Amino acid sequence: MSNSNADESPGKLSNNPPPPPSLSSLPDDIVLRCLARVPRSYHLNISWVSKNLRSLVRSPELNVLRSTLHKSSLHVCLEEVEEDDDNDHDHDHSSFHWFTLNETSTSEYGLVPNPTPFPPHPNYGSSTVAVGSNIFFIGGFTETEPSSDLWILDTRSGNMTQGPSMSMPRRELRAAVGVIDGKIYVIGGRPISFSDDEIFNDEIQVEVFDPKSETWELAGLENVRTYSRCSASVEGKVYMVEYKKTSVYNPREGEGGERMVHMVSQRLSEDGSKCKLKETAHRVCVVEDVLFAFFSRTGLMWFDTKLNVWRKLVGRDGKELPFILYAEAMAEYDGRLVVFYTYINEVHYSVTLSIQCLVVSLDRAGGKICGTIDWSGLVATVPFSFRFLHCLAVSE
């Protein structure tokens, strides 16, 4: 006797659900359009799914499609400091030079003078952040005192306009800034006093600027250091990376929870254990919502937000990336990590600076992030009196 469950009449529909739709079942041109919107760091994981996806991820057509989507430009500001007879830096006599990082060919990069002249910024050394195509200069130091000013640079037109002032002055390069939901959060940066207790444990008003309405609002007092230069926003939070400490400000934390959390900085060792990180972070940046920092001895590291530890950035083979003595600036460029560093050149009593650059592509492999150097080399040679001041990626 036949099994009635096994036999199906020709006109009877099967009770088995149809297989779920697969990305690989779509035409290649549609798959490429989908992949073009996926961050580069996920391409390695995608390439493990199937041979077809691996070939599409590595195809030149994908790069062409990515180039037609949202673009960003990397703007670098170098300050030329003129020294007086006493060898003291006088910022009133400084000049500022803006450059953009360009691909000079299919495999070479260079820092070229910005095609749109930018006016000099009124306040020296402000904290800066980019929202869309605008760069915001927050606080800083005028000729006589710390500033509460806000200046807005439109990188498309080159126009500089003054926005509404903050409620309190923020000293040069000491205010932590981050962008969350399109709004700019400013934390810390109060002028330094001579009391150590006030310097390292100070309640400072957090202010929030809405670029759309061009208004400031207060977000409450937080206990922060007055010196929090290394900061960036990741996953809807502002991270402040300091010596031996990583602080996190979460504006969405409601009643019963602390908005500001201070953690002892830890790093994940090769054996999986955690140890204290007793180094200074010189630079930080965010690439595709991952926080990266350059530490004085360890070099390039990334922050694992699930484990709350710093992890060393290594290659796919587990080997360390080339050693850099000091990172002058870091930023995101086309979904990749860009690191600038300098060498001193002395030829026939003439001293110049060679600006070198690393372009690092990032891959997520499980819970790890690996780096691959796509390019490294000289991008500019400038006078020895030049120094890095700002480095920001803006939307075109």
C-alpha cells in the first residue's frame, strides 16, 4: 500500500514551504548594487559565502559602482608657524594651508592644495568636527582668552560664517566632540585652572548643537577632565580616549543610568587575557563605525565595543603592520583607514618634512578586524615649519 503522506496528487500543493530567497539567486547586476552599499570591512565575510559572491566582491565593476555612490573628501589643514626672535610660537603670525587627499593615478595618492580657497579661521586650534559638507570649529583660543565661538566652514563654497556662541568658553583642542543623530555634542574643554582636583575631576556642562535649527541646548553636567582632545562618536556614543582611561558618554541613557562612564583602559592580549593599557593615545578616528586609535608604544589599535577592550590592528596573517613612530593624523577615506606620519629631510642645510601616508583596507573576520595596507608612500613635501592641525573627512 502506498503511503498517502508521501504521494502527492499532481494538482495538490505541497505543505513544504518554499526555500527563502537567496542573494545569489538574483542577477549579478542587482547583487552588485546591493554589495556597493555594504561597508568594505564586511567584504571578507561575504566572500566566504559562495564563489559567485567572492568573484563579485573582487570585481572591478563593484569599485566602479561604489565610486558613483556617496563620496567623501579628506581635508587636511597644516599650520605654518613663524617663530619670533625668542623662538616662541606666535599664532598671530601663523598661516594655514588646506589640502585634499587625491588619487593621482590608479595606484598613487597625493596631498594637493585645496581647489576651493578656505579663509583663515579666527580662533587658533579649535576642536573640529564634520557634518555633511560642513566643518565646525568649536571654541579655541583667541588673541587674549578661550573662546565660546562657533564657526562653520562650507567646504563646497569656501564660505566661513559665524554661528551662535556656546554658554561657556572651550579651550583649544581640549573639548571632546562627537556627532550623534546629526547633532554635535561638546564635552569638557573648560579653561585650565591651577588646581589638580579641578583639572582632572571637574563638572562641566555638556552642550548640544543642532545644525538644522542652528541652536544650542544644555544636556546636563558631567564629571570630565578638562583635557579630552582624543574623541570620536561610535554607535551613538561619544568616546574620549585618555591616558589609562576610556570614557563613554551615552546621551540616550535615561533615568537610573549614568550617561558618562569612565573605564580603565584595557587591551586584549594574544592569549585572550585582559591587561591594563598604560599608554597615551595621540590620535583617534572612526572608520565604518569602528573606533581606531594610535597609541604611543603599541601603535594602531581598535576598540571592541562588545568586550570594552582595545585590540591591536594586525594583518590577515596575524602579523603586525609596519611600525610607525608617531601618527600625525588619522581619518576615514572611502571606507579605509588613512594614517599620516612625517620624516625630516635635510639636504644642503635645507630642512623639509616628508609627509608619508598609509591607506589601510579593513576586513571583519568573525569577531576580529584585520588590516591590509593597500598603499603607502610620499604624499607631500612641505617646509619644516608646517605642522598638522586638522584632518577631516567631509561629504561632497
